[in-house]
Amino acid sequence: MQAKETTSTSKVALVTGANQGMGFEIAKALAEHGYIVYVAARNIKKGEIAAAEIGHGARAIQLDITDKESINDVKGKIGKDFGYLTLLVNNAAISHAGNVNRTLEEMRAAQRASVASIDELRTVWETNVFGTLAITQALLPLLHNAPAARIVSLSSGLGSLTLNSDPNYPFRQAFDVIYAPSKTALNAVMLSLAIELENTNIKVNLVSPGFASTELTNFQGTHTPKEAAEEPIRIALEEDGPSGAFTTATNITVPW
């Protein structure tokens, strides 16, 4: 059997959707803090460009979280290289599956419950909910093999039922039936996992980065990817924090 690259003292991370936006910023910060970072991207060429820019030994890996074979390849590669995974950052997500030339306002109008495409709903949830859980399930054995491991999933305040049920919540009108509830479902899935794993070596947390100007928001957000990535980075680097938490910028707890 081929020897592993390092001992279990090395910290190994995988960041999904890491070739751009917040995923790139998170991967870069982890690499700068001594992690061996797998920069996961659907397009391996884009992943390689991002990994080269990050430096610090970052390595590109092809990953489509909606493709079982791609997921299995990633699990096999990390398992062969190290035999464990210290940190999984679930960043990959999509906000819609329609015309890419629409404005954010047009996308939200098309995602109203009365008119939303069921096919588009399925496509978005396939990535944001099912795909995220699929890659997490696949990598759990490697996370269990680490001395202490963490799963950090990027969510959104738009997924909070408590916030959106308040008539005074300023973003309430953005609670559509496609993207926002996909984050509600993701919150439920990850809270369930956190409860299941609460007596193990794996911590599970959710983070709302805020309204970032990325491809997800048609670059109409109010924060740069670097600014929005600050809380996800804090949570990703926090080794002695809680499990089962949902926070946003400056460590503010988000209600479910």
C-alpha cells in the first residue's frame, strides 16, 4: 500500500466551489493558516488556476456535488493521499437554474411560489440540499479518521423561518420558494447531522455570510466576497467552538 503523504498532525481541508467568490477566499485563508487545501471545482481548469493563485501547496480537485462518480473520486483521492479529512467547507451552491441574463430582481420574481418552475426548484435543491448532503456523507469516514474534525456549511439568513415570519424583517420579500427554502432545508439537514454527531469528534456548524456580491447574487450584493467570507473563515478556523450553531457576521446567532 502506498504511504500517506503526511502524518495526522497536518490539517487537511476541502472547500467546495472554491475556484471563485467566497469559496476562493475561504480556501485562501485556510491555506495561509497552514491547511493543506483541496480547491474543489466543477471545472478542473478553473480549479487549477485558483489553486495556483492561492499557493501554499493548495491543490485543485474536480468535484461536482450532484455527480456520484465525481464524489467517489474525491473521496478516493483524499483517502489515498491522507486517509483523513480535518475540515469540510460546504460552499458550493446555486441560486437559480434559469436564464443567466436575468437581474436579481427578475430571478426573485420568477421564484415566487405562485409561478415558480418546479423543474428549477428541483435543480437548485439538487445542488444546495441533496448534493451538499451527498458529499458530506461520502467524506464522513475521512472526517471520523481525523483527531478532531469540522463541517462548515454556508447557509443564508433567507433560510431562517423565524426571521422571515417577522413582518419587520427587511429581506422578507426575498423569501422565495426556490433558493431561500433550499437553505431552510440545508439548515435542517445540518442540524440533524450535528445532533447525530454531537458525541463524536466532528463538529457541524452553519454560517450566513450576508449579502455578498458573487455569481450567486448576479454580483448585486452589498459586500465583497472577501468581506462576506470573514465569518465563514472564523468558523472554519475555530477548533474549540460549539457544534450545531448558526451564525452570521461578527458571531451573531441566526434564529432557525
